[in-house]
Amino acid sequence: MILGKGRKDGTAGVAGHATLDALLRRAAEIRPQSRALADAPNRPHLIGGESRHYSWSELDGLVDALAGRLRQMGLPTDAVVATQFAMSCDAVIALLAVLRAGCIAAPLPLGWGRREVSAHLQRLGARAVLTAGRIGPVESADIMRYAAAETFSVRFVMSLGGPVLDGVIPLDDVMIDPTVADRVEIERSGNPADHVAIVTADAVAEGHIAVARSHNEVVAGGLAAYVAGVPDEHSVFAGALAPDGFAGIALQIVPWLMAGGTLVAHPPLAPRIIRDRLAPDGVTHAVLPVALGEYVVAAPLAERPQLRHLALLARRPVSAESFAAAAEDGLAVDVFYGIGETAVARGLRGAGGAITLGHDTHTSGSGQSPVLIETRVGPDGELALRGAMVPVHAFPPGAENGQPPFWSTDASGFRATGMPAAADKATRSIAIGSREAGVVSIGGRRFAESAIRGAYAEAGGEIAPVIRPDRLLGERVAGIVGDGRAIVGLAARLVESGLTPLAIPGGTRQTGQLPFEDTRPKETAIKDPEGILDPLGDAHSALAQLLSVARAAAGY
């Protein structure tokens, strides 16, 4: 599926006609026995299943095997397959297999509840779901089967590494022997790299929208990190970003495929393991949430002897001084700002929270190279972006003729992000803000504020959600406490509605285990009735872990 007429300026260099799975095939032909992909050793504890490791030849065979199974199940070309995985070998294999099968991968954000998943599956017209069994404390396959039951278009729910559940098809047998798979080749009309590869989810004030990218547009995003880190076939990447959005795929998976090196996949929740494995794994390039940046930079050189480039994903302005000491040790640090699902923009070194005004020549180069990203500040003081990595067309095709919200750009291809920004022409930089009006960002997961308020109203309306800034998560949802029994009842109804747990507050100021924060002045607070049982009591530790998943995976 090629949306619109394509853009000639997005087809240059390695991205010209190469799809993501074609980059895998090329690496397998050049370095078949070289180490390609491995799980971190703590995978069994965090997401289940044994830690895996593959050569390029084995990885290519597994992708063929899984792609062949998807075709055997009758999934047609350009069918949308929703996926949800933490960073792992399974996540990479699933993404590449969906693409090799000629389908479109639609990563679902970690932390979404049944409510958000079901609505998005309907929005996309998804034909299948491929998910992990569990992600940290979240039983992902269980959530997906119930969400799929509410979506008429979904024919299959499949899992890798999960328990056997009614209505879920386990595909673990595909992963047993990569040498027996038949080669899968799907003929595509025109330029194969101009076909839609992934559809990610973003939020605007009116709700969630689908953001579709071709292979070329995904690779354009990866080129920004590739040019910054300059990896080669001997490079070893440590990747810990969740592959549930454009940034997670572009910053860690694309540069690895282009370089043909080794990728060590780290699930979230374990920063100590990430740092401890830098030396044993021989890591040269690390792609991490910005929250882990200082932790890694502070490590003695003996713990990171070969690390030479650190790519950090941030969702809000970062102090330039945080990583100043890294240069003294020969470690290059680049902060990439994930601006919703619009683009990843490299931060200017020495200017906290600022990106380049106009063409980013650092990532675009000169001559015939495509302009990966171009920035400007609109007359309303909001950041606008265009370039080879910024999509132009709405998805599904024809969505632009229906009711908003849907993805759109202006006549010149600029996408208005809604993010406040201020331009400094003297330094050719733009200082960006951290909040888009009407959008709540919790651990990098974006929601329409109106949707959260609507869920509370539907659940009874005794308590209104309050959006508060949070040092770690960016923002969080609090509740105004009224009657204690009403609080417990509302929490239970919100859980029953399938609302994301990220929007059900876990307060710390109140006594007991009530899941809402008392935001009233202390002198007006009413002591909660004794003996009230919290229906979320057993889930509090899981919720705390889930927040950590979102925070660690999304740049907070």
C-alpha cells in the first residue's frame, strides 16, 4: 500500500528501494554466521521465556518462518497486524516477520488498557494481533484477547512466549528451528520501500490517531541516529526503548539493521542490568531512555570500556550540563527528542531543550542527501515539522474524508505539533516546550485529556481527574477525594471499563491504600472511613511496575 503519490525527496541512499526486512536479508547474506541479536539475561524474570541469541542467518530464517505462518493463516497483503512487545528478540522478529509477510505492523503502546486497545484496533481495521504473553506485571495476551473480542475485523490473536489461553494462538513452535523455513518473497508494485511499513498511535486533543509510515520514512528516522553514532558491522548495540512507537524503532532497530552489527535487547525495569552488561557484551552504542543517561555516564570506564556513543530518547527538555562530563571520557552523547509520533529531532549539544531551526544539516548532510527533518515556529507559536521522516497522508486511506481527528499536514508538508516553541534566529535554534494543549503524556504514553475525563464521567463522575506535573513521569493523573466509599467504587468501575492503569491514580499522600491522591488542603481533608477495602490493593505493586515500564521505556 502506497499512500498518496509518494515523495521523491524521501528516496535516497540506502533507503531508496530497501525495505526493513530487505536490510535484514542483506545482512544475512553478507555476514550469515555473525552474532546478530540477543536477549539480555534478565528476560526470563521480566517478560518470561528463555533468553535467546541468533546469528544473522538464523534470524533471517526465523523471520521467514513466522512470515510464512502468517501467510498460511490467510492474512492478505497490506493487512494490519497489531503488535505489543517489550524490547526483546521476540519484538524484533515479530516486527520484521509482519513486514516480510507483506502486512503492516501496528505497534500498540505499553500501558494501554482494553479500552484504548479496542478503540484503536477498530480505528485501524486490524486483521490480527501478535503479542507477548506478558510484559512485566501486565498479562498482555489476556488484555488483547478481550479487546479483540470487541473488534469485528480481528480474525486472530497470536502470542509469542505466553501461556496457552482460550482464543489465543501460540506461535512458539515457529521459533524452534530457523533452518527449515521456506524463503518468503512478496512482490510489491512500484518501489517496495514506499509501501506502508508501520502504523503507530499518537494523541491529539480530540483523541488517538493513526500515523502511517513507509519503509523509507522509518529508515529516514533511523538515519538521524545512524549518522550521529556512525556504527559499523563490528558495533554492539544495547537497546532498551520499547518498540511500541516510531522513536523506539527508528533509534535502535534501524541503525542496527543498517550497520549489520549486534543488538542486545533489554526489557525495561532493570537499569542496573543494562549498566552491568555494557562491558561483558562489549557494547559500543547504547540507545536508552534519557533517565538512564546520567546513570550510564557516571559508570567507571572499566564498566563501559568500549562504549563510544550514547543515544538518549527524551520527551521534554533536558539540561545540557547533565552529560557534559561524558566528552572527557571520549563518550559522545546525543539526545533525541521524541515529538509525539511526528519525528525524532536531535537536540543541540550545549543547549538544553533546543533543536535546530530549519534544516538539520547534522543529520541531513549536504548535496543530494534528503532533508530528514526541517523545523519552524508557526505564527501561533507552535512547533511545525516536515522532512523525509514526517508522514504526509492520513491512515486508513480515506480517513481524511471522514470525521476528525486524523493525521494531516499543511499544503507545504508541515505538521503542526501543538507544542509551544520559540525560535532564536541568531543561534539558529528552537527552544521547545514540554506539553501540548489537550494531550496528557504519562511516561511518554500520550492520551487525549478529554478521553480520560470522559471515562471518569462514564464511570460515575463522583471524582474529576486532575492532571498534575510529575518529575519522573512528565505528568500524572490525580483525583480529588470526596467520600472514601465513592473513591473505591469509582476505581473499581474505571478498572472494569478497561481504562489504562496509567490514568487511575496511585496516590502517596493519603493514609491507607486508597488509589486516589487527596489534593484538597489538609485542613479540609476528611479522614477516610476505617475498614474500607481497596479493590486495587492486590494490584498496587503491579501498577507501580507498570508505571516504571512506561517511564523506563519512553524516555522519563
